[in-house]
Amino acid sequence: MSEESPITGRDILGFSHYSFGVPFYGSFRGMRYMVARDPLKDPKVKEGEEKPEPVLKLIIWPGPFSLEKTAEEEKESFRFDFTEEGFEALLAKLNESYVNRKGYWNELDTIRV
């Protein structure tokens, strides 16, 4: 684990995991995050309608609470292409978000509920 990239692709299960439509919830120190395909599954489309292209979605929020129990204004959302390159960009954004606010996240990590 390096100082600039404490979270690796293996920590968030790798790109192929998201093809199955299952989100991943994780945390690092006081930073919580969710990675998912959006839409989660291939949508059924009516004839003549275009099928939406899937994207990778990243949501970051402060701990100690779950995504559902955290106020919307405390969450940051990002979208990336549903490709290996998009996955690498998502991972870079996740690490950047941690490194840029390391003191904040580490302070949250000490809170016990």
C-alpha cells in the first residue's frame, strides 16, 4: 500500500465484478464508498427506444453511518465509463479523495457510535 494509492483494484473487487450488477460497499479509515454499475442490470427497453449505456458510479461519504443514513449533502457522486480505463479512473478518484482529505477521514475513523 503506497501513500498516494492506499486502495487498490483488488480492494474493490476488480472491474469484472461490476458486470454482474452487484454494488460494492467499502471503507478506508473514516471514508466510506460505494462502487456500482449504473444501471445495475441491463434494462428492458421497448422497441424503438435506445438502451442506456452503463457507467461506473462512485459515491463517497463520511463515516460512521451507512449510505442510506447519511445526508445527501455529505455525499459526493462520480460517474465513469464502463470500461477498464473508467475503472482505473474511478480508482484514482477514490485514492485522490482519500489523500486530499486524509486528516479529515482519519479523524472520522476514531469516532465510535
